[in-house]
Amino acid sequence: MPDIIKCPEQFVFGLDIGTRSIVGTVGYMDSKGFHVIAMEVKEHDTRAMYDGQVHDIGKVTEEIMLVKSALEKKTGRPLVNVCIAAAGRVLRTITVRADMEFEDEHRITAEDIYNLDFAGVELAHRRINDNEKNADFYCVGYTPVKYYINDYEIGNLEGHKGSKASVDLLATFLPEEVVDGLYAAVEGAGLEVANLTLEPIAAMNVAIPEQYRLLNIALLDVGAGTSDLCITRDGSIVAYGMIPYAGDEISEMIARHYLVDFARAEKIKVSAGKAGRKINFKDIMGTRISVTSEDVIEIITPVIDRIAQDVADKIVELNGGKAVSAVFVVGGGGKIPGFTGALADKLGIPSERVALRGKEVLGNVEFAIDNFKKDSLFVTPVGICVNYYSQKNNFIFVTVNGERVKLYDNNSLTVTDALMQAGYPNEKLFPRRGAPVNFTLNGAARMVRGETGEPARIFKNGKETGLNSRIEKNDYIDIEESTVGAAGTVAIGSLPEFRESIDFMINGRKVSCPKFAYVNGELKNGSYVVRENDKIVMENYYTLGQLFEFLDIRLDTVEVTVNNEQADIDTKVYENFNVKYTEISLDAENSETEENFPETLSEENRIRENRIQISVNKTAVTLKNKPSYKFVDVLDFYPFDLSKMGGKELYMAVNGIKAGFSEPLKDGDSVDLYWTGEPPA
């Protein structure tokens, strides 16, 4: 083993957590290739892993710690960050097209390509989770299939100029529970995941160099629990897949046939890999059994054929309905005699085109350690480390309102991403309006919106921040949810229709009168606050009786015509109607008696003495000569011209409360009367 000091500071630690064993690898990459400086293999004592998935997290954690400790002793370095790979159990794949547009002609950089790839990954992530309603899926690997510049296909984007860059990207996903189990086992051993990939992607990085990917080749990684596949064609990886059958199926057949436990069956299977070997063992009854390798192979041939058939079917399915030109086989499960020949037969291709690859594909890998030779078993472990240099694919954890949340790390995560993953409701982030008030006005639906509340307050690690703030692993995010504003409210006097007056010509003089407002059939003044589902009617006319009541003239003392026609108390008077009246003269025949007349004069005197003192716009004003007073009476004693609009809205209030023309007035009231807003053009 070489001097550890020669190992650069930036080395990589990879763990291949397989169904049958854990392989730990430490090494580094330079211009000559990848250098393995330490490796440790630990077989599982129990079936803590099954079909590529962690079943006993605690047990797997213990075994990872043993591998980690052994490698730390060999390297003299503490191991903190680790690269891992997942088997393709319940695999989902999707191909997407992602685009990146630039304002001007732009020279594409490596960073642009990186961002483009991750735009594709994010798009694929959204689509796969939209399609899978019953589970959350996480990206465990991706491959750019084709790049485009201004929609023209190109091999390498870097350095080219264009206004648009695009990628066809193949992304692969696994369910949350598969990924969570791996993370939990690794983190339990005091390690942080630096990179996560898929096992066939890791193997592909070593077994099939880019120059071979022009060919239609399948890479098959046969482990203990799963057989993982990827297909190349036209220079790219075009498909991923898996079948949940591999070496364990063979071991289970041996165990059932010879009545031995699973661990003993594994040893028998390994021994059977050497032709002409005699194998001795005891079954669970204590009976001594002696068989040859050929005997065992005969027993397991049906299982080998079934696995080969399933693999062949999956290859044809992934390859568009036809066999590939060749298959590279890696992994311990593929070493069983007869497997490669059976697979070639099922695919209908020459047997020499299905081959176990180990030493042949590890040519650029230096094993600078003792007692390790290049073998197909180590293709995936080395590939996991090599993958770190080509793809950074990882998850991070943050805490949102006390809940731990896992996020796919695309190097540009924000608070928004964390809140979405945590399922935080959007409506609690943004200001919320208070309840509106709905009503009808002259039969037309109206709504007055509630006021807007305050937006949510967001804190990252105790400091207030925004939704677009970048986040990193282990950040703590706390949200004070947004508030609801006040409910909608409007008074009758604030409605534009109420503020509009009706003009009549009375004895040749223009008189402006306020409109009447009926709410649910009842007459209301301007201070009435509209309620939900109120039905408001604002008439565009006065009855003659209402008009003369407003003018404070008794109809029984005058003769009236409307538009030169005789009228009575119920006659409707509309905008600009011409009203004329004359006082009725008293003759001796129908005049009041002498004893009653003084009483009438006394009443008139009483009215004259009914004065009240108010303030209008902070100016003292005296109202007089009426038995009672309304807001409209102010216009008789205070100079204010309603015929000329001095603003957008006429503001009327009594003692600070909005009012209408018919609002009663009493002594000491404070009145506000003025225009607000810009006058109409």
C-alpha cells in the first residue's frame, strides 16, 4: 500500500450497499484515471437488505460503521462524506426537453450546461411526481441524451454561441422509502451523503466508455437482490430498467433443494462457480451431503433460465422491441456458470456478445492496495466513486416549523422549495383579504372587497428573510403565517349612486336633491352600513310628496303642476322635470276663525324661535325657521355649490361619521362637507 500522504486532500469515499455485502472504496481521480487507495468488503450477517432495499436500518448501520472504521485505519483519514448508489427497485424513468433562453447571442459556458441539465432534472421531477399520486419519487440519476443550440442538435454545447440551448434528458427516480432507508442507514453511521446515483449508472461510468456508447449495448449489473440495466445507443444512455431477480433467487433454490439455511446456500453457490469441484456440507437435519459443482448447476439451471428470460424481455422492452448488439455483465450474480450463455440464447445473439466484464473494463483503474484484483464485483463500487466527479446528485435536510424536510439538491434551493416540499399552504404565505360584502344595487350584483392583511414573516436560522432566500443543509426555517385583513365594509353614503343628486327645476330655480336608498324595502340614510346580501334600491325619481317634504313645504298650502300638468302627492318627478307651485290664498269664507288664528301665529312664532347652532367645516352656522333639521338644510345657511363638482367624491359627515342628506341634525353637531379626490376631466 503506498504512502497515504501521496493521496490528495480531495479524495472520495464510496459505499456499495448491496443485498449481500457492503463494499467501501476510497480513492481519487487524476489525469491518468481513478486510483483506489483502500477497499473494504463486509458481508451481511443477516438478510438486513432484501431486493436492494434496506429492511433492518440498525443492522445495516452497524455494518457500515465497521467498513468505515476499517477504511479510516487504512487511510489514516476521518471519513465524513460518502457517495452511495441505489438499486433500481420500483424504478421510474422519464425523458424531458428543457430549454434555456438568453436575451442576446450568448457563448455557452460549462455553468450554463450545468444549469440546463438541472432545469431538465427539475422538470422531470415535477412530472414524475405529478404522475405518481400515491408516492413521492426522488431523482437518483440522470443522463443528457442530446444537446441542441438554437434547436440544432450538437455534440457539445460549451463554447458555442446561441440564443437558446436545449437538452433531451433521461432522468430516473426511486420511491421515497427506498432512498430514505439508505440515507437513514448511512447517517446513523455518522456519515453525510455527498452524492447519490443509481447502480447501473455507476457501473456504466466504468464498464462502457463514451466511445462505446455509439453502439447499441446493454449493461447488466447482476447483484444479489436485483438485476439493473441500462441501454446505450447513438452516443447516449437511452434507457434504465431493472428486474427484482438476481443471485438470491439462485441461493434460495439451493436452500430449498438441499434443506440448508440461506448462508450455507450462498457458500454452495459460490463453490459451484468452479467446475469439477466437490462440495461437502450438512443440511439442517445434520445429514452429511456431498455434491459436485455440476450437480448444483443442474439444480439451479431452471432459475438461471427464468432470470435470463426476464432480463432478455426487459432489454427488448427498453430497446424499442428488439435485442441489443451486445451485453456487458458485471456484479457477483452474473458470475454463475451458464448465465451469460442463457442470456445470449434468450436474446438470440451470439454467445460471445454476452460477456462478464471485470478486469477488461477496469483498465484505467489502479488498485494500489494488496490482495485485491480487478473483478466484475468491483465495477459498481468503483463506478460509485467515479460518478462523484461527473454528477453531483444529492439530497439535503432542512427543518420547517419543527418538521424535518428532505429536498433534492440542485444547488439553487430556496425557502420556497422547502415550504413546497413541506406542504405549507400558499394561502398562509401571502396577504389574505378579509371577507367581502356582497349585495345588489338596483338589481345588479356588487361586492366590496375586504382589506388586505399582512404577508407571512419568514425566518431562516432566526433571522428574517424572504421566499427567494437560498437555503443549505440543516437550515431552520420558521414561518409566522400571513394575516387576514378586515372584512369589507361600505356605508350607503359612500356608494357613488347615492352621492349623485337628482336635479329638478322648481319655479324656474334648479334644486339638487339627494337620492333615496331603500334597503330590503326600508328607507335608509347615508350612514347605514351595508350588510351581506342586502338588496338596495336607489330610485331615480321623487314622488311629489317626497319632494315637497324635502323642500319643507306643505302640499296642502300650494297648488302644483309637474311639466305643466296637475299633480298629486304620488306623482313621480324625474330628473329635470319642471315643477311649479303657487301658494293657496286665504279668503274670508275658508279662513281660520279669530280664536284659532292667534294659535296658528303662535305655532309660526315657535318655529321661528327653533334655532340650533352647529359647526360646518369648523365654521359656526345657525340653522333656523324649521321645526327640525336635516343635513340638506345646511345648504340653505352655508355657502356650498353642489352644481359644480370640485372633486371626485362629496364627503359628508356628522360628528365624524359619514352621513347622507337626510341625516338629522341637532344643536352642537359638527358637520364636514367638502369634495375629495381629483375632479373628473
